[in-house]
Amino acid sequence: MPPAPSSSSSELRLTVFGTGYLGITHAACMASLGFEVLGVDTDSSKIASLMAGHVPIYEPGLQELLRTEIQAGRLRFSTSYEKAAAFGDVHFICTGTPQLPGGEGADLSQVRSCVTALAPLVRSNSLLVGKSTVPVGTARALSRELAESGHQVEIAWNPEFLREGTAVTDTLAPDRIVVGVTSQLAEDLLRAVYRALTDGGSRFFATTLETAELAKVAANAFLATKVSFINAMAEVCEASGANVRGLSEILGADPRIGQSFLRAGLGFGGGCLPKDIRAFMARCTELGVDSAAGLLREVEKINLRRRSRTADLALELAGGDLAEVSVCVLGAAFKPGSDDVRESPALDVAQILHGLGAHVTVYDPVAMANAARACPELAYADTLEAAATGASLVLLLTEWPEFTALRPSDLGGIVKLKNIIDARNALRPELWRTAGWNYRALGVGAEASAPV
């Protein structure tokens, strides 16, 4: 059983296993709350880099926070499970759960190996807390396996709800904290860990292991469904002559629906949401809930159709042939505020156009290096202006502020032809059309007006 919380929660010492996006963020943020934190990873070069204050990802505010906490002595890193076991009272597991090669399910090997290696080493009154996104039933299975192996270590589950680009804020001021526990002591301990956040107004939900696991994937599934719904409506708008921007505004005015995630466009991507949706589909199928799996499968199909539809628009503006056409792609990251190009809709579209024979030049404010590693066949420019010079077609594919703030005059004097595809519905159509541009957007017809 875990220990009863001390009179001062900062006296608890925390470990964080896995120094990927989630682990680094959680470790630095917990240290900023006053805890002594030890981050653990088997990659010694990554540990050395982190100890030197270098964060391998782009996340606003994270590197500064990490360096502050290392300098204050509250945050350290190690490759030693033995040191971590002796150090910590609460052990957070933040290892990756990538998609299985050749399948839809989640690869739990990192989570399992971490738990298996840690369980024999930790004190019997320590608490193992999973934060990784896992299929429902994983925590219960791990608990059963540990018990059968003679390890009396309690497992709790505490899913993360981070958004890339706002991860530090999401950790330090979350709208909810969810913990799945099997004892009152575990609940009390996690309440102590998060006391500063709940005192600041964050809601705390103590529930079962299964409900906690499901809370994360269900939230992802709902948001993905909302995105795909408005994109399905964009398809209807294009076919009927309606305007998806106006439709979205009207739908969002209904308080039961709300405006969030109702902007039609290129759809979702990134290293988490797509693979989490697929893993959820796979788990629903395993549980025999085929109707839920079918719904999620359609959500993914709609999402992927947005990419091919954007390529179709490019073909239309190019007169049906993209061979040798100079194309400027604005955006490589899957969303603004991140350098993550995993399953990026923007890069996917760029690759499609390249495959159709276009000369594609990409510019992104922060994701250029990652994009070049992922898609070396594409050309890259150091500035927006360099990417757009001489282009016959411009595509806005990631809604970075410097792109959404563009005016027709910013590009009119350097492009070859005034053709633009606003795949994120982020520009003012009438402004560009008045300036002589052929403006197209997903869910907005060739001549349809849209609200300012």
C-alpha cells in the first residue's frame, strides 16, 4: 500500500519514467510545484542533453522551465532504475505507446518493460502511476500480473490531457485531473501531489482504473469526431453551394454544441490523436463493441479525405495538371505551436502534390528540420518570401499566426500566379478575391462569400 501523504506534499519525491514529450513536461512542471523530481530514461545521451538544459522538442516555455528547475536543484535526470526506486515515493510512467507495426493497436512494450523492471526495485509502500495513453483494461492487467509475480505494488492511472503548444499551461492549470485508483490511500496520495492545482481550481476526479483509462481515449475520440463532423459538412457545403464557415458559426452558437473544434479544414494529425483513435478502434473490436469501432473508423476516413480533397483543389487551380508547377506550401507541423510533423496533414498534402509532378517548396517557422528529415524529397525555404517567390500556387496548410496574418499584397508582387488554397479556413476570402486572387477553401465554393 502507498504511504499516507505527509503534512507537506512537497516532501514527497517523484520520479518520471520516460523523457519524451509527456515525461519532460510532467517532470519539469512537477518540479516547479516544489517537488524533488528525478527523470529516468535508458537513453544516456538524452539524459546528458536534458541535464545540460536542452529540450529535444519545440514546446513554448518548456526549455526555460526545465533550466530553471535544474538550476534550483529540484529536477535531475538519471538512467538508473535502482536510484529512482530508492529515491521516489510516487513513480510516474510516461513511456510511449506507439501504434503496432502493421496493426492499429497500441504497442505496450515500453510500458510493460518499465513496470516489470521497476516493480522488484521499489519500496512496497510506493505507488506506480501510469500517465501513458493505454487501451482500457491495461492497468488492471498489469496489477494482476504484478500480484501473480509476488510484487505488492499498487498501480494507479492518471491520464494526461496535454495539447502540443500549450503543454506547460495544461499541466500547471488543467481543467481536470483524473486518477484511477484501487485504494483510498492511493487517492489521498495523488490528491496531495496535485493539491496546488486543485487549490487553484482544477477539478479532481477519483474513479476506477478502467474509467480513468477510458477518459483520455474517449475525449480524443469525441474531439476527433467533432472535427470530422464539420469536415463532413464541408463536403456537403461544397456539393450544395452552402458555406461551411457560416454553418459553423451558426452551429457553434448552440450552447449544446459550442464553437470549439468546429473549424472546417485539413483535419487533425500529430503523433498522438491519430494513433490513439486507431488503438481505441482496435480495443473496441476486441471488446466486441463493433458499432463504436465503426463510428471511429468513419471519423478517420473523413479526416483523411480532407487531404486528398486539398490536392484535388490544387489540381483544379492548376488546370488539371501539376507537372512542373511551382507550389508554395506554408506549414509542415501538424498544428501551430509545435514542431511535430508526425502524421502531419500539411506534409501529407505536400507529398501528394510532389507525387503529381509539382515542384513543392515548404516553409514552416519551427518544423523545418523535422520536416526535412521526414520528407527529404521536398524542397525547403528559409523564409516565407523565398518559398512563395515564383510560385503558381500557394497553399496555407498550418495556421501559424504569420500565415493567417498575410495580406494579398504580401505575396502579390512575388508569386507567378495569384492562386491560393486556404486549407485551414483562416483567411478572409473577399479580401483575397478583391485583390485578384483565385481563392479556394475547403467547404467554401469558388465564389461563395463568408463572414468576416
